[in-house]
Amino acid sequence: MNNSKKKTLIYRIAAFLVIMAIAAVMFIVGRGHTVYFDNKSSDLVAEVPYKIEVKVDGKKVASLKKNERGMVDVMGQKLTMELVVTEEKGGEAVHMKVSQPLPYNMDGIILNIPAMLNGASQDQYVSEFVPVLSETEVAEETVVTDDTAGLMSFGEESEASK
Amino acid sequence: MNKINYGDLLRRFSVPIMFVIICAVCAPISGLSPSYLCNEIVTRMGRNAFLILSLLIPIMAGMGLNFSMTLGAMAGEIGLILVSDWQIVGIPGMILAMIVSVPISALLGLFCGKVLNMAKGREMITSYIISFFINGIYQLIVLYLMGPVIPIKHSNIKLPRGYGIRNTVSLLSMRQKLDNLIPLNIGGVKIPVATFIIIFLLCLVIIWFRKTKLGQDMRAVGQDMGVARDSGIDVERTRIISMVLSTVFAGIGMIIYLQNMGNIATYSSHSQIGMFCIAALLVGGASVEKASIGNVFLGIILFHTMFIVAPKAGTVITGDSMIGEYFRVFVSYAVITVALIMYETNKRKNKSKAGEQLALAQEEANE
């Protein structure tokens, strides 16, 4: 192999590796999750705060009273949120910043905030949200592969269909 | 001094002139506000320009209008379907979809280029039929192999029967992410700055490419294959490269198009796109042999203005919006037909002119 061919081969391999590296980075930074925030009691926490406000990127995404759930769509493997916790009605709100790593394999993640604030381990306050399919999602769908189908009917009923 | 031949000029720009007249008549009748029209045209320019620009390279190489750009569009759709299932969202999702689509597009472009080399002089009809052939394979992959062979996990993408992809795949997680990356609003008109930057970069690449050795070779091949071959250019290879580039750009363009739309019509998006892109380019004053970046943008403005105002104007005039719908669809096909007729007529005219000149020269030599 002469020098010029060798050089070309090296450039091609380098380009391929760079593209693969970009793809790998995209896989990690672009992973989308739907995070559900719960303000619910559990085995670990009997009493939950009166109200929890969740802010992500400075935007309020959920305001949870007792036994309520909120959600937000996020990108990446870490969720940084600001929590405004009011323990009792009329009480003083406490602001705190929390960073939470998100499991890659979960699309929907439920965070039990009272348990998290109580110092429980991640396994105890993080669980997977498994969506239940709606009726329309379960109903059989007719695939239309011919985009000219019905183009010439002009809304009239054919003799055969009558 | 050369006299301007107004007849020739009029004939050459007949299609854009016709569209300017249609738009000028229909726009006031439609009653749409100028700001709404501007907004729509700017949005559609961001949505379509990349796709239409992908048509320029094969024209440069003398391969005519690349009807097989739909191959690239299919590759882009496959990339987006997979990325949606992997739950990669936003701009990273788009980049990953492009990375997935490029090798598929390149392979399809290579195949298409090889076939078109076997059908020199009949490139357009061949590429048109290739797009139907590959559409069949695309359907086989998307309808039967996605699920059992290519893993698809999510039930909102997969058909309820357990394999195959639904008629519509939602791209809500990446909808207009590129368009809104750099937000800019001028007088109520939303400008998709990031999309325009990418389009501008492609324009620069095309301008630069024309000046490279390969670009010059392509132009030489486009003008005369025999002369190009005699001067040492590998004609077949050059034509294949032009098809590969066009298909790859079409794939990326389709991803930009679909991120703006926010969903994929799995079995029909690509089939419509080729026809409308070609029609828009022709409306901009391009021909089968010659097209420029200016034709792309003029075409988008005129063609899409007609697309926006025609249904409304149809409703106002006839009381039935479907008249306008039919009108715009029939006009798109008519424009392509007219362009092809003009191309053939010019070709025959030039041939007979060359024949006459040759006969005259022979007569003079005999005398």
C-alpha cells in the first residue's frame, strides 16, 4: 500500500471513529425520560409535606399537595431540580436544590419526593413507571401503504359497496 | 452586440411568471394577512430548502431531476423511527438520526447510481421507478422486519399486532427543536435561525463544491459525457458520487423537514416529498439541465405561496375548499410535465439545428 492510500485509509478510519464517538455521546446526552414526582406517603414516610413545588431550569413544572403527582419530560442522565417544600399549611417554605441521577434503562421514572428528602436510598424512592395502553393504542390499526388509495373516489359510494 | 431575445426569455421563465401571476391573483382573494403569509413562507422555506438543495448536484452531473431523492427520505425516516424508539430526544435525537441515515442513504445512492449508469439518457424515468422499487423494500422492512428482526420496544411506535410500524409516528420530543434553537421574531414573523444557518452552510458547500476538481468533473460530465471521458474523467464514478451526495443530503433534509412537522407519516411522507421538491425547483425557473441556488429559494417562495393561498382562494371563489386542494396538486404535477416537455422539445430542436449546420457545412465543402 502506498503512502497516499495509507493516508486516505487513516483519515477514513479517524472520521468513522469520530462519528461513532458523536453517536455515543448523543445516546447519553439525548436520552429522554419522563419523570413523575409523587408527594405520597409510603412505608418509609408516614407524613408527607403539605405542598411541594418542583422547578426545573427555573420553570415551575409541578405543584404537589398531599397524594398528588406531577411530571416533566427531561433529557440526559441527571435531573437538577429546585424544590420548594411547605411542611404545613401557612408554614414557611424551604428551598432546596437536588440533583438526581436518572437510570438509563427507564423511560418513565417515579420519584417519591418525601422519601427522597427523608434520606432513603435511591432504590427505595425511585421506581419505574409502566404506562397502561389506551384503548386507541390497543385497537387494531389498518396500515395504508398506498397513498393514492381513495384519491379517485371523490367521496362517492361505489356500486360494489352499495 | 447581442440582442435580447424576449421570446426566448419569456419561454425560459414562463413557469415562474405564471406562478407570480397565480400568486398575485389568489393572494388578495384568499384574504390571508401578509404577516400570516410571511410566517408560513418562512416556515416552509426552513422546512423544504435543504431537501430541494439536494436536487442540485445530480442536475450538475447531467442526470436530470433526481426522483430517487425519496430513497434518502426513506433512510431519514428509518433513522427517525429508530431514534424515537431509543427515546433519544431533541437535537441529539436529530443528530443521531442523521448518523443512522447517512450510511443507509449512501448505500441506496450507490445502488441508484450504478443502475442509472446502466440507463444513461433515461435517468429520470429510471430513478422514478427505482423509488417505487425501494419503496417496496422500505415497506417490507418497516412493516414486517421492524419488531421481529430489528428490535422495536415501544408500543406507541409498534403496531398492536406486535410487529411493523404504525401509520403515524410522533416526533413530539424533537418537534421544531432545531427551528427554535435560536429564537428570533421579526414583526410577528418567526425566523428559524438555526435551520437557516444549516441551509446557508449547505449553499456554501454547494458553491465550494462546484469549484473543486470533482465539481468541475461533474459539470464536464453533465455537458458531454463523451468529451469528459476523452479528457480522462471517470464518468461512471463521478455520476455515482453525485447520486450518493444527493441521496445523503436528501436523508438529512428529510430529518429537518420532519422535525418541523412533528410526526412521520410512515408510509407516505417520502413518496410525496420527491414530487413536491422537484415541482418547487422547476417553479423557481430551473430546468432539467440547469438549476441554481436562486431557483431553489424562488421556487419555494412561489410554489408554497400558491400552496397556501390556493385552497383559501378556492373556498372564496367556489365555496368549496377542495377545488383549491385539487388545483394545487394538479399544478404541481403539471409543472413537472411542462418542464419535461420543454426539455425534450429543446433537445430535439438543438439536435435538428446541429444536423442542419452539419448538412450546410457538408454542402459548402462539396461546392
